[in-house]
Amino acid sequence: MEHIYFSFPGNEVLTTTLALNDNASIGLAEIRRFPDGESYIRIKSDVCGKHVVLVCTLDKPDEKIMQIYFFSKIVRTMKASTLTLVSPYLSYMRQDKLFHEGEGVTSIEFAKLLSSMVDQLITVDPHLHRFHSLKELYSINTKVVSAAKPIAEWIKSHVKKPFIIGPDSESEQWVKSVAMHYYVPYTFLNKIRLGDKQVEISIPEDLDLSERTPVLVDDIISSGRTMTEILKQLKKSGAQAPVCIGVHGIFAGNAYVELKNAGASVIVTTNTIPHPSNQIDISDLLKF
Ligand code: R5P
């Protein structure tokens, strides 16, 4: 079946790469806002009987979800055969339990919403913590790929004597799989989150980083507080300036500058969310 790729605004580079890799065409669509902030969507290419692929990473999801909804409705009206959402970063995965009375498990609610819009979802390293598979949340076909190999390759070619460090036990899954590609040492720390921008991290006293380059690896860099706190503590201990690697660089507010100022030797992310720190290309992982 013929594939046709559409880019959500801001995803043009990845869309072009994926369409070229798939030998498929790129569809024309107008996705914009009216002056009053409401959404305007017009699909200008013929999608009848085709497998439509919408590429839209889901940082700032609340700004995008209505447009994805309208897009999905329009392609169905235009008799597309199927609709796949390629969303290299999948949002709302961290709200995976009721932390306080009166909240919702928004990862489930978001999954229900997306499942009602598209037939298939493809993503990179979603934050699976209390849920172990997207199948527990999503009722549609889902495909998860891991950025561990390209991250490990980047470390191998850029860092001498790396020691990989994850901020918390949740990060063990990413840290371990990155470390295992080249058998480099790794550990993970203990983190307590006290608020959106407040974390406490403890580094074991016996962690020996002499003659090693600390490489902090986490799935998401959002406020950057997790990495900033580790950087502060490693600085006190006299360790070399660490390399900071995030699969998904959200960098909310001033996080990128704060992380640089906190003493990271380099901050590197994959291109799941377009950002100047993108040095690790994951587009090959997203091939059909
Ligand atoms: C935690 O659950 C994630 O794995 C990351 O550690 C977290 O999202 C980082 O957030 P921030 O940059 O806001 O500290």
C-alpha cells in the first residue's frame, strides 16, 4: 500500500528523512492557527486508499493535540486507509499513577485519546516506569524503538573512559542498555523528587570516578534539575566535568543554559525533539 508522509509544523527534517528512507511521497497540508488561536487544517494531497503517516513529536502536547485530532478526522473523511502517528517523543508518560487525591492517571487518559485518533503509534523510549509496555495503556498497535545503540555509538566515538550514570532506579533500563553495547561500567543513583523543580540526589561515597569521564544518561531532560543536581554534587567530589545525554531534550524554560552553567562539559540529545543539542540521529530506528 502506498505510504504518504505529512509533517506537523516543526517536524519537517525528520519527515523528509523518513519519507526518503521509505521511498514514499510527502503530502501537502496547511496546519496553522487562525488569529483567534483556533486551528485550521487543510489536507491538499490525495490520501484516498493510502497509508498516511503523520510525523509529530509530542513535546508541548496540549498545543498540538487538537490539530492532530482534526487531521485524523479529515484523513478519514478523505478515505485514507490507515493513519500512523510517528511521535519520537511521547508525552504524558510520567503521570502513571495517582500521586495525590483528586488527580487523574493522565498517561492512561492521554493514551485513550490518541488511541481514538490514530491506528498505529511509533515512538522512541517512552517513559515506561509503572507501566511496562505501551500495550497496557494504548488500545492501538504500538511500536517502541530504543535509542540505546546510537547513544552508545556516540559515547564510544566521543568520550574517553566513560562511566555511565543514571539519576535514579527508573533510569537503569536506559543506562544498562547503553552500557551493555560496549561493556562500559555504569551505576544509578537515588533520587527523591520533592516538586516539579526540586530533586534530591544521593551519590554513593564509594563511587570511584578517578580516571573516568562521568556520562549522565537519562530518558528526559525537562526542567534539567535532575542533571543539575548531579552536576553540583560531582563537582564537589572533584570528578571531571560530566557529559550529559538525554534521549528527549525538552529543556523547559531556561534548563539548557542552567545545565551548561552547572558545569556540563557537553549536553547531547537525540533528535526526537528538534534542539541545538541534537547530535544523535535516531531516524534510522523509525523505518517502517
Ligand atoms: C524521571 O522520571 C525521568 O526519568 C527524568 O529523570 C525526569 O523527567 C527529569 O526531569 P527534570 O529534568 O525536570 O529533572
